[in-house]
Amino acid sequence: MATSVGDEINRATRTHHTALNQLILQLLPLCLPPHTSNCHVYGLGISQFLPIYETFEASFRSHIRRSEKPSRTESLLQDLHIPGLERATALAADISPLLPPSYRTPVADAYPTLQAFLKHMETSLAEKPHLLVAYTWMFYMALFSGGRYIRPKLRAGFKSPSDISLPQVQQDKRAGLRFWNFSGDSDGEDLKLEYKRRVAALSIELTDRETANIVDEGVYIMASLLDVVKEMAATIPDRALALEAVTPDAVEYEQRDRLKEQEASQHLVPTRPPWSSLSKWLFPMGVSNMVYAGIALVASKPTVTADALPATATIRVDAQ
């Protein structure tokens, strides 16, 4: 039986995942309530990933438009496409109540690494549409691996009395979590199994060169996201402070933060920097792991490497 190209991607990126898993075990407790203050950094952080999903999903749709004589690659992609897996719309809905419009799109000058990754994605997918297999595997299967580990933590965070949210978020309990959830009784598990079945079937039709292209792109995606998260972690705290200073919600946030500090002092709960809530909301698998790692680097300053970490139990968050 032929090996699924998805399994080959997993093997090729396993080293990255192992290091990031170890970081999660150490850093995740610092990124959940009661160490939160507001939604600014969460919104800014998760907004970095919206253009990624928008870009590859738009490319996917452009290559599966029905035609009388679809090319071989178009036929393969048509068979792979599952509309229920698409996440850009849900992610945009999560971001909308958290940030004013001018802050919902990453600024090119502030995030050159992200912009370079997006440009690479657009060019590569236009020239080699079969690389969509790598992007869909990495970014969709992530939600059923690391995402399933992180999601209950987020749900608990929403219910925590220490959580501070915008009024819009308090009124809509799904806000911030649409991205992580799927419609239907199976909560997307049926979509995951069907997608994996389709990837396995598609793998038989791929040439050796196409398979190598897809696996190599998977490795490139992981390496690029590491750089994107480092850039994000170094930039977002300052943008969050600027956002608090200029938005109409600044006074409301200040009042809430002051009240929170009073409550914390009464209960002897140490406060954390406002931006430490970023990783409470961010990404799964490689993405979520990288976000947690990047945020902690900003908080602690010293460089953290996998070699410097003690041996710990590993949480599996690579694509299933």
C-alpha cells in the first residue's frame, strides 16, 4: 500500500514538532487565565494567520472551478476539496469584534517576514497548484491534533472569572472560538477522516517529483512559520500598547485593568503583561506551538532552544 503524502510530511517535519511540543509543556501555563488582561494582543496575534488562510483557500477555489476539460491537477484538487474545512471566514468572524478595522490586517512594513511568506505562497501555488496539498494538510489537520488539545484550554479560559473580554465577545459566547469548531454532530471528525482518505487516494496519483515538491513545501511552511512567529512576538506588544492608546475602548480597558489589578491584589494573584494572553487564543499543531514559543521569548528575553529544555513527556500535536 502506497504511503500517504500527508504521512511523509509528518515525518519530514517531526523534528520541529518535537521541540515545539516541549516548549508548549513549559509555556502553556503562562498563557492562560488568570494571566490575561484584554483582547488586544489576541486579536493582533490571530490576525497574522488570517491572510495565510485567505491566500491558500482562494488559490484552492481558483483551481477547482468546474470546466469542461479540467487539467489533471485540477481534477486531483477537485477530488480533494472539502468546503466544510475552510476556515478563513470563521477566523475573520473571530477577529471582527476584537480589533478596529484598521488593525485587522497585518501591516506589511511591520511584518516583512509574513509578507514574504504570503508572496512565496501566491507565486508557488500559481506555478505548482499541487502544493495546495501541503498547505491544506498543514493548516487543516492541525486543528484536529494540537487544536483538540488547546481548544478545551480556551473554553475554560472563556468561562474563567479572570477573563476580560470586549462587550461584543461577552454577548457572543462563540466569539474567538469559531475557528476551532466545525458544524455538525461530529465536530469535524467526519471531515478529517474524509480528507485523510482523499489525500491517501490522491497520493497514488502523484508522480515522485510532485510528492517531493509537496513534502519540501511542508518543511518550508514550518520553517517560515517559525520566523513569522518570532517576528510577531517581537512586534505585537508595542502595537497592542499603541492600540490601547488610540481606540475609543482605551478608557474602558483601563478601568477594567485597574479593577482586575485590585481583585488580583486582594487574592494575591500576580499580574502578567497585557500581551501574555496572546497564546491563549492562537494556533494549533506547528502554528499554535510556534505562537506559544514566540510569546514566551518576548516575555523572558533569553533565547530558548530545544537543546536547553529538560526531557519531558511529549504532547502529540503534529498532523494526525
